[in-house]
Amino acid sequence: MKRILTLVSLISVTPLALLAQAAAAPAPAVKSVSLLQELSSPFILPLWFCSALIVYLVIDIYLKSSAKQFIPPADLEAVRTFFRAGDYHGAYSWSAGTSGAVAAVVHAGIKHSNEGKTATEDAMGAAIIGENSKFQNKIAYLSVIGVIAPMVGLTGTVVGMIQAFAAMGAAGAADPSKLSGAIGHVLHATAAGLAVAIPAFVFYYLLRNRVSHQIHELTVVVNDLFRSYPYEHLQGVVFEGGEHVAATPNWITGAAPVGSVSGEAQA
């Protein structure tokens, strides 16, 4: 009877012992990935390049669009000195050899000043548009980065989730904790894309407004310089590079067409 009781007790205790042993066994180690490794994935590397490009564009545009850099006081004083002395040929030569928005607009205005006020203002307006385009073309890259960066990050997330589901399906794993961990890893790509896109859009609007303000100031300054410009005394004056190339139509002058002249010369 004692032997039977001992056997029954062993049979009842054995499953409990096995369960306790299984609970005491260490859980399989989960492979951890550092944040640096996450940020070095192939889909995040282009975002690093976009970040560096944002830093370059912001610093470059911010410095060049400052008041002293965009409308240098020395350039304004040089133009005023030439205009006060009536040395318009000197001002034209100075503006041709000087870089900057003020010199470019003044050069265009003087070049067409012999055609009257309307032609001069049109030429200066075109020059101001050209100076504005130099900045707006660079600023537009910030908008492009702001649109593309989240798409790149989302692509990395989608590809990572596809790979995670494929690996878990092949291993036959159905643990929700493992699935959430895999999804958490691949979401770093989306977060990185948003971290790049948000500053890009912020600086896009800030720099665009900054440049627009400087363009307005340039327009005011140039109009003030040409306010008392002696257009009537410059009629017929030709500045270097401003010669007229359009002649009276040949059906009025009776001149032979260009093709026929060259053909006769070859014959």
C-alpha cells in the first residue's frame, strides 16, 4: 500500500517539477539593435544626405540674404558718387565689373537708359527678377526635400515590415511581442523622414519671406537711385554692350536677304 502511495505522489509531483524547471529556464535572448545601427540602414542614409544639404542651403541663403550682403552700403555709396558726378559711363563700367544684386540692376538700368524711362524700368525689373530667381531656385530645394524625405522614410518602413513578416512567417513565430518589436524597429525610418522634412519646410518659408523682403528693399533702393535720372540727356548715348542689333526691315530699305548675299559671295 505504501509503495502505491509513493508511486502516485511521484506521478503527481513530476509535472509540477517540470513546469517549475521550464519557468526557471532563461528566456531566449532577443537580438538588440542600437539606435546608431537603425540610423545606418540603407533607407536612412539618403536622409543623412538630405540633412547635410539642408544645413548647407540654410547657412548659404541666410548669409547671402542678409541686408549688408544683399544690398552692400559700399555699393550704394559708389553708385551715388557716380550719379552725383554725372559719370554714367563710370557707373556703367563699375557695375559691369562688380558682383552683386545692386550692381546687376544698376548695370541693366544704365544700359537701357538711352531708350527712356519705361525701357530702363523694364530692364531693371527683369534684372531684379533674375536676382530673385537665384535665391528662389535654391530655396525650392528645401521644399523638394520636405516632400521626398517622408516618402523615403515610409519606403524604408514598408520594406522593413515586409522583411519582418516574411522572417516571422518562415520561423513560424506568432508572438505578438516579437511582432511589435520588429515593427518598432522599422518605424525608425518613418521617424527619420519626418525629422528631416519638418525643419526643411520651416526653413523654406522663413528663407522665402526673408528673400522676398530683401528683393522689396532692393526695388525701393534702385528706384530711389534712378528717381532724378536725366533720361533726356542720354538719348542716343550708346553704352558698351548696349548697341542696337535690330535694323529697319529689308523690304523697306531694299537690302538683299542675308541668304542671297552669302550665296552670291560664294558664287
